Amino acid sequence: QVQLVESGGGLVQAGGSLRLSCAASGRLFNNYGLGWFRQAPGKEREFVAAISWNGGSTDYSDSVKGRFIVSRDNAKNILYLEMSGLKPEDTAVYYCGARLNRGGTSSRPGDFGSWGQGTQVTVSS
């Protein structure tokens, strides 16, 4: 299993930008598909973005498409989420997840076997 630690969250005004990072420890990072999910208070965890094991495929939820960019650096074992044009409705705890899979992406939380502890993103209006 891979261990994941998110960082980069914080408080930002609407229209601003943040970059989240997810550092992974463990072996064979490039055997894992990765994803970003978020969970707001009282709501279920929802899909944000995903990237395949080699970065060749990406997927985004409709709510963030065109504003967020997911990327990975397999040499450094890090997953990124560049967020711009932030809106108050983007406020949530953001989690990175890993799935042992060398296929395409997934948007289903149940497909991911490893999770980080989460990082809070708060967007003020």
C-alpha cells in the first residue's frame, strides 16, 4: 500500500488560486492511478479529478473542468491539483486517493484503496 499526505490547503478569496500536493511514500508509485476528491460538511465525498498511472489520461468533474488541472511527477512521487478561479462552493476538505491499477482513470471513491488525511480549502466570497 502507498501512504499519502496532502498539503497546500488554506483560505483564499473567490477567484483566487491554490495548488494542492499529495506526497506518496511506498514502492511502485507509478503502478497507481490517483485521484482528488472533496467532502463538504454534511455531504458525501465527491469526485474532483483523476489521473492515470503515467499521466496519459485525466478526468474532471463538470464542476471543476476548465478551472482545475491534475498532474503527477512520478520521479518525485507527488500528485498535484492546480486550482484557479476558485468559488465558495469549492470549499471542502480535499483528499487524494490511490488505486493499484495501470489502466485508465476512475471517479468512484470505492475504487481507491489508499487515502490521505485531507487538507482544508476554504474560499471566501
